[in-house]
Amino acid sequence: MTAYQHDHHGFETRAIHAGYEPDPTTGAVIPPIYATSTYKQDGVGGLRGGYEYSRSANPTRTALEGAIAALEEGVAGFAFASGLAAEDALLRAVCAPGDHVVIPDDAYGGTFRLFDKVARPWGLEHSPAPVSDVDAVRAAIVPGRTKVVWVETPTNPMLTIGDLEALAGVAHEAGALLVVDNTFASPYLQQPLRLGADVVVHSTTKYVGGHSDVVGGALVVRDEEVAERVAFHQNAMGAVAGPFDAWLTLRGLKTLALRMERHSDNAERVVAFLAAHPQVSEVIYPGLPEHPGHAVAARQMRRFGGMVSFRVTGGVEQALKVCERTEVFTLGESLGGVESLIEHPGRMTHASVAGTDLEVPDDLIRLSVGIETAADLVADLEQALA
């Protein structure tokens, strides 16, 4: 929970400098990978810098936690072994059996599975509501029992936009926390804590790491009391980021701003192509003026990001064919890496919600638009749709 002194600096400066001062002994500008499980104590209980055991704290992880806290403008950051490990620790920290949470009606499949198959048997009830409908979210709250309103914006894979300021008001009037999964936007495009959210969640596997080479998760919190509870549960549950994973994630974070600009540029080119294509029945992208959440996204996001979903005229068979025919776009799950990915949510990332209220259309294709040459991405989609 190291504080960063230079909070008046711009995003790109913080992304490179926050969380770590050059090593006083060697002057190393990048934190070392502290591949150690334990630390020498100066007498019993005499800890150097608060380090005693690497589940509790590790200097490489501390650097990452300080950096992501600075970018999301929270009081503390916490790095986990995966995004779902971060979500699980948060639920245990702020909820108890008998409590209730509101979740998006098109939540990420893994988040839904955590609520439905892990947290519900433990005693935590949930109700889905569309994040774009503030009144529906308010109606889904159970007075006195709802402890968390859980939001993704944009959502996965339907790219629905929630108005974070309005949702924070609804959550707080019910005495609940607003938790925002900011994975799709990244800290560069959106800072939910500034808009009233209490906790930000990231799968740092995605845009933060940015290179499809490390799995991780993070929480950033606005309030010291919540920070203490999360810190206790992070240590007590133990699903922490290892030092090498933390180092890779921090390395990715340093170029986040540059990458998000290019992801957004390329996505806009791809969207323009798809919108004019006769085989495409619908393009879903918050940057399109006809997107129902466009005005809200324009207000709370810096740009509209690299995630694009679209539906094809030929139904599920054509959707599967397009996914299998691309050459520059790699058929694969996950998102947010430098390489472009294509997938069929109904059969891949969102198979766990088939047959539920969260089921996605079977003619839907999701793109994670990478940072390759834009013309190559357009040409690849052109041949796959031909």
C-alpha cells in the first residue's frame, strides 16, 4: 500500500513512475523480480520495510499495486493470481452469507459462474439487471440485504454501457458498494473511482498486461476501511500474484496509454468496415452514435476501446465459419493483447451462461482488435466474410 507522491502528474507519467523509486543501492530503474519466499528479520519481529513472507507482501508485487492504485486514483491496490481470484477475495471481504448482490444481466461468464456456482451455495444471493437501466438496477436491490452493485461497463460481450455516476448514487442510497469491472476500458480509458465507484476490478491478464503472456487480477479501492478488509482477505486467502507475474504485468502497464490509443484507432477502422458490409446485420461498439450507450460512454470514457462485437446475417453457421477463416485475427479466448483475436461467445467464452438469462446470441462474433496494421485487419475480415 505504498503511496505515490506525484499524483499531480499525467496518466502516462504515473504509468511509468508510480509505485517504485529507482533502487537506492544500484539505481536500477525497473524493480527487480524478488524471487524470495521469506525475508531476514533484524531480531524477532524486526521487519525491513514490512516484509516477512511473500504471500503477505513482496516488493515486486508492491510496485505493481502502487502503480495500478495511482492510475485508478485509489487509496490502495491489490494484485491477485487472476481476475477471478480478485473477485472472490472481494466478495468474501465485503459480503457475508445471507447478503445479496446485483450483477449485470450480461456479465462475463466467469463472473456469473463465481456468483452462481461458488458464492450462492455459500449463501450469497444475486439478481441480474441491465447495467444500462438505472431504474432496473434500483428495482433489483433488496433493501437492507444488498451489499454490492456489481457493474461492467462496457459489458462482455454485448458492450452495454452503464452510467457510473448514476449507478453510484443508486448503490449508495441503498447502503451498498458500487464495484466496477473496468477490464474492457482499462484505467487509461475510464477511472470509475472518480465517478463514485467504491472498488475497481481488473483482469490484468487483458489490457493492463497487454501481451497475452501473464494471468492476473487487481482490485483498487477508494476507502481505507474497505482497503483494510481486502488486505486481510488477500493475505488470509492467499491467491496473490507471484513476483514474476507482477513484474510482467507492471511492464505491460507502462505502455498502456500508447496501446489503448492504437487499439481504439484500429477498432474504429474495423467498425467502419463492418458497418458497411452486407453480411453484417449489426455492429455493436460504443463509439457508434446509434449505440444506446454512446452519449454516456462519450462522457465517462476517454475513447471507446478495442472491443467490437458484431452479428452476421447467416446465423450461427456463418458466425462459426467467419471465426475459423480469419488469418491475422487469431481464434482464441481472452482479449486485450497486442494481437487481434476473434471468438464465438456462445460456444467459447460464454458457454457457461447458455440456457440462462445471460445467454448471448448465437450469431454474435466478438473481436479484440489488436495493434497490427489496420489495413491488414480490415482485409482479413473482408476475406473471412466473403
